[in-house]
Amino acid sequence: MTRIKGIIAAGTLTGLVLLTVLALGFRNAGAAKETTVNTATAVTTPQQLQDMQTYTTQLEDALQTMQAREAQYQQQIEAANQTIHQLQSQSSTAPTGNYWSEHEEHEHGDYDD
């Protein structure tokens, strides 16, 4: 009796899974038909096309202007960095004499004969 109940339960679960898959499959097929119909209805007029081309031209001009400015800024940054490196190399190679003269003054003051 237990074996028969197991077979009936397995058959019932298999049937439920099959029905669920079929129901979801038909639902998705209907959604696919609706999207293909909606995408085919987009139409542009010649005026809209001209407006889009004008806008595209304006964007391209703005992009070229921005790229030219970027090149100028990059040159200015490189020149500033070069100046900074030159100043840093000059300040690191030029020793100051104040430290040694102060140090010697203190030493000579302690050992008077």
C-alpha cells in the first residue's frame, strides 16, 4: 500500500510541474508577440530627423572644443610640473651655510682658552 501511495504522489507532483511549465511557457510567448508589435510602430518625420542631425552636429562641435581645451590644459599642466621639478632640484642641490656657521659658533664658545 505504501508503494502505491508513493507512485500516486510522484505522478501528482510530475503533473503539477508539467502544468506549471506549460502555463508559464504560453504566458511568455504572448509577451514576445506584444513586444514585436510595439517596436514596429516608431516613425520619425523629416523635421525630427533634421532636428536630430542638427543636435548631433552641435554635440560634435562641443566635443571638439572640449578636446582642444583639454589639450591646452594638459600642456599647461606639463609646463607647471616641469617648473616644479626644476625648483625642487634647485632647492635640493643648493646647500645652506647657516647650519654650519651656527654649529661652529656654539662649539667655539664652549672651549675658550
